[in-house]
Amino acid sequence: MKTGTHAVAKRYLITSALPYINGIKHLGNLVGSMLPADVFARYQRARGHEVLFICATDEHGTPAELAAAEAGQDVAAYCAEQHRLQAEVSSRFGLSFDHFGRSSSRRNHELTQHFAARLEDEGLIEERTEPQIYSAVDGRFLPDRYVEGTCPKCGFERARGDQCDNCGSTLDPTDLIAPRSKISGSTDLETRETNHLYLLQDRMQDGIRAWVDAAEDWPPLARSIAYKWLDEGLMPRAITRDLAWGIPVARDGKVRPGYESKVFYVWFDAPIEYIGATREWADATGSDWQRWWRTDQGADDVTYVQFMGKDNVAFHTVSFPATMLGSREPWKLVDRLKAFNWLNWYGGKFSTSENRGVFMDQALALHPSDTWRWYLMSNAPESSDASFSWEQFRTTVNGDLVNVLGNFTNRILSFAGTRFAGRVPGDGEAGDDERRLAGELRAHLTEIEAHHEAMEFRKAAAATRALWAAGNEYLTRAAPWTAIKSDPERAAVAVRAGLNLIVLFARVVAPIIPDSAAKMLASVGAGSVSDTGWPDGDAAGWLDALPRGAAVANPGPMFSRIDDALLAEWETNFPGG
């Protein structure tokens, strides 16, 4: 079976929205960016393309300072520890980042300050004076999230200065009733004037609209959000904040006068870390980062693909492009942008702050990573919001993985072990049933490829499931366990085809469930997923690729069934609602 390659290998730069630093991410975060980006990266690598898959922790902003204070840690130490934990759980989930960086890195400091300088040189940065809440007790200006009080619209007593988490209203700190400092609890607050730098996005409105108009490979969700912001009219936006933790507002190594207690706003520096993390990767590997990001250095032949939840779309279709386009430098802009709706928790939101839902580390303690990967991709919230339930998780795992793929693998390996001495049968040659199957396999594979290329993950999973079903239907027709009694050669052909289907199934499903695919390949001595790549060539050859007489071994059930008792335990420990 040939390894899937193209005559001309393409180059893919793939970035996932940066997970925020305040704790292990929940399943909604995972399915909204990191996991589909990983599936796409694995698929394109299997096709023989050159892939650079970049992600990082987003470490600046008020939530990082607040989380560190709550944990009783220095914010730098807190972020270092949380980055390590997120890197570990990402690895355990099989996320194949080429580099998982940090937005607090030296490279991101350099790049953020560089972009700010370029934008100012192009007349796109303006200093403005604005009113802001000042706490005399704390001796500092308070960013919006450092101010709490009662929501004037619903009466919720722990509303933040930027938003009420109870009713969802957007607020200003001065809107709050009985406002207090989140740091000290002091109500001795006053409004004072302070200076901040603003990016004049309104001056780039026409250029950004023209760029969005020219984008051909954005799904409707991403395009609609971009046009909503453009139609409402872009506004100047502050790129600095009154915080201690962040990237200093400096140029040429010198802090801007009057900005000694300010840093760049997290929305401005976080997406720049895509480039910063690539530079970190280049530093670690001795590679050339510019061929991925600078069109004057070879990046013009790169296809840049971004993955994110819908709440991040505006930053990636308006704000980050404004930074890059406004610099008037030859940066590589996104070509394809895949946006996801919400995965909700029983109709409500997953929440890190409220500890509501299942988080990545908890999920791995309950069931293997591949079952979560399959469930999330086969139910990905692409066209609309989706809702998690334990019953749906069980139905998907038992129905798809246990009953279809696992059952096929187990029964053909068991039969080969008992009736063919654990060897790939050598007798007999393919007949009409195998030729019919080969045609079905080719049709299914063409459909699967089309969905992966279009980044339609639910459809790709459904088409993959249909491929497995075709294999099960073939075994039902061929019935080697019956044919062995009257036509041993016919049984041998069917078993040989079935064992080769394990290889095909493993290679096709490897982007989604890589650990299980590797286990399947090992059962028939077919090497690792990275050795085999994507199936290509003559479909008939897929059914006779394993060496005849080669040893095979049944490792036992590939997937564990979720029974009523386990389901009840999960529903008790992680209740919905």
C-alpha cells in the first residue's frame, strides 16, 4: 500500500487560538480550536505535505494576575507552572504541536514592540487621554476586570467592570452600583484621567474590507462575523493597559515616558505570539522562521490556516490583520480561517471560572484520549452550537468505536488467530466481492479526503464511519467463518482482505484517533502511522498489501464499552445543568 503523497508537496502553516493561561482547558476550548487544528495538521502530514503547527499559552491580561493572586503565587511563576501543565495535558491528548510557546516569551516582547513602532511610524498610533477608575488604597488605576460591583441591569452582585456574567450585559466600571476593588475590596474609588495608546483601526477600514472581500476559503461563520464588525464601522482601539504583568510599552529598549506602569493590551500582543512562537521554534531547531511568515522570504507559497472559536474571529479577521497590514511590511496573512460555534454543557456554557463541565485532565482520567477525540470531532459544533451530554458520549463511543471499528478489528484478528495460525493467509486470489469492495473503498476515501480538505470535520468522521461499515458489510457477505467449512481458499481471501482493511482503516482514521490507529497497525505488523501515511494508488492493492504469511496478533478489544454503571457514576460526579 503506497504512502499518500502529492507530486508537489505543499506547505501549511497551522495555528490554533491560544489557550488562556488560567488553568487546564475544558472540552469546549479543545474542540473549538486545538483539536481540529491537530486533525488537519495530521491529515496534511499524512498526505506528504510540509506542516508547521504552532500554538502557545496566552499569558497576559488581568485574569492571569487575578488567578495568580488567588493561587498565592507570583504571576510569572504561576504562568510558568500553568504552561507546563497545559503542555503536558495537550501531549497526553495527542496534540501534535511542532511548538507550544508562551506569549510572555522574549521573542513576543521583541515582535510586539516592533509592530507598535512600525504602526506609530505609519501614523496609525495615537495617544489619548481617557477617564479610568483609580483606587487610592491600591495606589493604581484599575483595569475593568479589577473592578467589581452590582450589575445595574440584573442586580448580580459580582458583576465585573467589563461584563456581567449573570445576564451577559456589556458594562463600563462606572456603570456598576457600589463598585469596589477586586484587589483590596476598597470602595474608595475615583475617576481620574490617564493616557493610553490607540490603534486607529478606522483608518484601515477600507483596506481590511478589501482583504476580507478577497478571502475565498472562509466558512460563512467567520465571514459573517468579520462583515458585522466592518459594517458597524471599525473604531480606534486602546493597545495599552494599566497593569504590571505584560510586555512593556517600549521602543529601542527604552520605556515610553509616562508608561512605566503600563503594558501592551493582551488583545494586541497575543496573536503576535503566533509569529513569536515560530521564532521560538526556529531558535530551538535551527530553522528559518521567515520562510513561514515573510512573503519576501518564501512565505508566499505557504497556505496559512487558523482555527478558533467564534469569539476569537473578530480579533483574527480585523484586529490582527490591522496590525500586520498597518505595519506595511510583507507579513503572511491568513488564507483559510476555520471558526467553530460553542460546545455547550447541557445547554449552558462550559466555564473555567465556575468550574462547570469536563476539563481535559479530568476527561483523560475517565476514558482514553482517542474516545474523546472521536466524540468531539464527530459532533463538532461547526454549523451551530452543540450540547454535550454523557448519554450522547456513550452512544458515540459504543456505537462507532466499539460496535463498528472495534468489532471489525477484533473479530477478524480472532478468526485469523484461531483458523490461520495468526498469519496473513496466502491461499486464493481476489474475486468479484473484493473488486466490488475496492470500488466502494475508493469512493469512500475520495469523500473522506474532500471533507478533510474542506475542514468539514463532522462530515469527515461520518464518511470514515461509512468506510468502516463497508468493511463490516463485506465480512458479512464473505462470511469466512462459514466459508472455511466448504471453501477454505475463499475464506482465506476474505480473511486476508479483512486484515488489510485494518491497515486501511488505521491510516484513514489516524488524524482523529492516532493512538488507536497505531495499535491497529501494530496488531498486523504494519509499522507506525508515520511510516505508512495516507493510502494512495490502486484500491485493489489495499486488500493485498500485507506480506502473505506475516504474523498478526489480537491485542484484545480496541475500545472499552461504557456501561450503565459507569455512565451513572459520571453523571453523578459531573452533573449537567
